[in-house]
Amino acid sequence: MTPAKPHLLFLVHRIPFPPNKGDKIRSFHLLKHLASRYTVHLACFIDDQNDVQYIDTVKSYCGDTHFSILNPLLAKLRSLKALVLRRPLSLDYYFNSAMQNWVNETVARHQIERVMIFSSPMGQYTEHLLDAQRIIDFVDIDSDKWLQYSNNKAWPMSWLYHLEGTRLLGYERKLAAESDYSFFVSQAESDLFKTLAPESIDKISFFNNGVDTDYFAPDAAMPNPFPAQSATIVFTGAMDYWPNCEAVSWFARDIFPLIKARHANAVFFIVGSRPSDLVLELGKLDGVHVTGSVPDIRPYLQHADAVVAPLRTARGVQNKVLEAMAMAKTVLVSAQALEGISATPGTELLLAQSEQEFADQTCAIFNGQQINLGSAARDKVLARYNWEANLSVLDPMLATPTSDAQ
């Protein structure tokens, strides 16, 4: 008889399916890894009605589950009380009393001693579980992301974002100090947090993201979605995410015209779900195409002449870069998009920072003057970004609690 799996509580700020954007890719593969070793009891929020259809899929990996529908507008209004209470807005944004009750009842029912937290706001549901083994995957340093936002916004939003960044850092430090281990998405992110939370330095580490390299593999038989005889540039990502919106706006308005002046057949495709009004406006520019959600991004990557990631605000690891590299594409990135990715500029991808650098390097690709780095890019992903190998770092951290051995 197969022995029963130990119980584990997994708390995620967004339903971990479908794995079609950064945090959901990581949380889904984490769920799969944990479910192979534990009976996972999962609670999460759903902030997109379209994701309700995936509840049964997520349940298939779990024991008990709790899904809470999150209305972003109401959550923003609810979080404003945190200003008066001098707490991070993020905590009130993601607080739900029914979820807290479910956590309390589930932990008691199954005598759960292992807790996996994904994203800092979910830590608030476990603060009373002093005897449980708690591991948090912060993924990114969210507080630093808010501080970056504050530098790019006018008052009063700059003040609000700076306040949130400062308060959230205080909570992140508290959570790290009270948890058994804290993980981040890259060594760079981990090293930075060690400087911000030196009291927890011995409990801070990282595990890299991975890529499904069987799925993201070059295949010339994929249908070509681009106009004939066009020189194609592609950006992929969730297009309601402000750093992505900022990146494509900069590229479309300030860089693409420089390319278009030299290559009249150039087109810039912005591929990703839920494009914001800012992004939709870009579709009115000559040669710029905004696709919205597509059933499969791989044909856009497969047939792109250049894949770009011109992010100016970024934290952690950009999955969009790793996926394009896995498709054996030459990817042109900013320094911010490269942060956290183990790849050598000029060997496995290209690096640019100014408008002119992005334009010149893109045109060099079009003209055949830039060596194709796709093969080296895919080799790097195969060697460094394997999900199962990277997630295995968690296994010894979730060692058998004392009571299990009795």
C-alpha cells in the first residue's frame, strides 16, 4: 500500500493556471512539484473571470481548495483603509475573511505543519501558525517595484507608491524573519534582499524559473501570422501590466520610427492579453499591431525576425525572454530585462539601452549583419532553466517535521 502523502498548505495570490504569464508560470510549476510529494491544500484568489473555467484543473492537483473571486476595483477601495492603519496597501488588497477562516479550519483538520506561501501578501494568513514550517517564495522584491514606480509617476501617485514601497519592505522583512526560509526568482534578487533584510541573511536564497523546452521549441511548420515580405519585431507579455505597457509605448513611439525610416516594411507586433487603453492607442501608429490575447504565442516567436524586451522598469526574471530564447530566437533586451537571467550579451542574446542602440541592433538583424544567437540561446535555457532541477532546491527545506518521524 502506498503511504499517504504528508499534508501541505499552499497559499497563492492568483490562481496558478493557466501558466500564461510570469507569476502563474512559476506558481503552476511549483504546484505540480509540490503535488508530486504532498497532499496540497490550496487557497488562492481569482482576479480574472475568464480564469474561473480553470478551477477544476487546479483542483486535480490538490486536496482541499478555496477560491476567492477578487474584484480589483473593490479591492483597491478596500485597501485604502490601510493608509490610516499605516499598513501596506497590498495586505488589505489581498485580505479575505472567508479565506482566513478556511486556512484556520484546514490547518486544524489536517494538522498541517508545512506551509508554502507564494507572494508576500499571502503571508498574513499564516502569522498565527507559529509552530508550522513556513517557506515563502517572494518571487520578486515587490517593495522595490513600488519604489521604482514612484520614480516614474507624478504626485500624488509618486507619494503613494513610495509609501507603499517603504511599508511593504517593512512587512517583507518581518515575514522573512518569521519564516524558516525565503526564496526569490534569481540570485540577483536574493542578493539585493539580503542587503535590505540583513537580519535574515542566512535564510534567504533563490531558485531560477524554468521553461517547458518541449513546448517552447523551434518548429518552422507553425503557421506564419505576419504579413508577407515584412520585417517583423515582436514583444510578448501581459499587456495590462504597467512595466510592459511602458516598454512597448517607448519602443513604438521612440524606437520603431527610427527602424521604420530605414526599413519601410518593418512591423511591430505587441502580443499579449488584456491590452490597456495606452497599448490599444499604439495600434493606430503606422506599422504597429496590437493582437490582444492569442491562442498560442509560439508562431509569433517562431516567425519573428527580432524579439525585443525593452523594459525600463523590471524586477526578477522575465519569462518572455527565456521563452523566446528557448525558441532559438535572437532576443534584444534592455539591462533591466536582462537582470536575473544568466545569459551573456553578444553570445546568447543582445543588449541595448538607448533608442539608437535598439534601432541599430534591430536593423543589423534585418540586414543580416548580426550573427544569429538562437542556437546558443536555446542551449543556455536547456542547461540552466529546467523546472524540476531548479525546484529540487526546495525538497531538503521541506524536511520531515519532528512530529512526522514519531
